[in-house]
Amino acid sequence: MIEDIILQYGNRGMNTLARYLPENYCTSAAQDLLHTEKGNILIITGFTINSKGETDGPPGSYFLSSALRQLGFSPYIVTDRYSIPYFKDKTPCILYDMHTSADAVLQAYRPKAVISIERCGRSRDGKYYNMHKKDISDITPPIDDLVLQSHTLTIGIGDGGNEIGMGNVAEHIKQLDIIPCIVSCRHLIVATISNWGAYGLIAALARLSHTQLLPSAADMDEYIKYIVTRGAVDGISGVNTAMTDGRDYKVECDIVQQLHAVIYPPADYLR
């Protein structure tokens, strides 16, 4: 099952939170996406570590945007100044800063869906906190306003409890050692690493649409090297290296290869 793959190696409580979600939560979100009218989709991402965007979030966002484009949508990445260097030469994006009006963005783009991947969301006191419970509000533009003010399909993907969408399970996050986000969404996808949650959603879209959408290991290797040369850092160590949340990037490639095996089993090619 897709969810079993993206929850491997977990040590931050996401397996526990998954018990409070629909059994096939990736497929449920994908079904809603595929039944959504074609048009613009906003993909929110970017978590800042030591004034640098981290490696978790941008890859998943980039490959999801590519998949949605194949399916006939017009995706836009929405991020802040710390993470926008990872996209501006690759895919259409929107810079969101402290002075950006969410209403103006929604009016201009009229999205059919808003998807968040590894983006910090506000807590009950209105502030933004990282995994160490440090207030990072001064470097976190309130992009979650796009989810709060949107009246369309919303999907949140996270791996720790402080990301947009975790409001869906806020009452259960109190058992984790984190200040939780209270922003909810229609579909929540939890994973050991948020990129993996995005790949899980892509896999579900691929299965339902009978389309090859998942990136290859080579695609992923190329993109991670690209963003690392532009300053992306590992979210755990803060080091500019090809790791994601303390794990070698080859682990992420293995997760996608497992998803390939589930979605495109060898027997399918023999028919």
C-alpha cells in the first residue's frame, strides 16, 4: 500500500497520526484532485533553516507540479525568498513575502486547488514554530492564509506536526513533542518525510489516471543536486548537502522505486 511505503523509517509519530486518517488517504486526495476542474493549482512549500530553504518540500513540490501539468492542470509554486531559487528556472512560481495579500493572489490566480508540502503553519497563538519549538515567525511569511481563505480543494502534506494541514489531527498531536499547527485542510497526507508524502500523492494520481507520473531516480538525483548547488540545506543538520531530514538522498530514491514497483508492477509490462 502507498501509505505503508511513505511511512517507513518513521520516528516522529506520523505512524500514530496516520491511524486517525482514512486508510487510503493518498488515494482519497488523488481522487478529489482528478475530479477537480482543470485550471490553476497553487503548491505551497518552503521551510527555512538558518536563513536557507531546506531540501524537504521543494523536490516533492517540483515533481508534483510536473505531474499535474501532465494531467492538464496549470500549477504554480508559491514560496518565500529563501526557497524560490530552487524553482525560478524550473517551473512557474509566485514569490510570497510578508507584504503579500493572500486575497490578491487568490483573486489573480483563482486556483482550483491549494496544496501545501512541508510548509510551516500557524499555531494556536498565531505564531510559527520549528521542530525545536523556536518561534520563526520573523522569517515565515503567512502563506497559510492561502489555505485559510481558499474555498476550493485543499491538501496538506507534513511529517512533524507543525505543517499546514495538521489542524486535522491537532487533538492527537499533543502527544508529540512539538507546538502543532492548527490550520486544517480537506485532505491531510502524513509521511516520514514530506517529499515522500508528495510522491505518495503522485503515485495515487498515476494509478488512478493510468499515467506515468512518478519521477525516476535519475530525475530526482538531478534535481536534488540542482537545489543543493543553490544553497538548500538538510532540515535536521542545517548543512548544505544532499540529505533530507538527516537521511541520505538515496533513501528517497529507494522510496520512489518502491512506489514504482507498486504502481507499475512488472507483470503490467508483459500484458
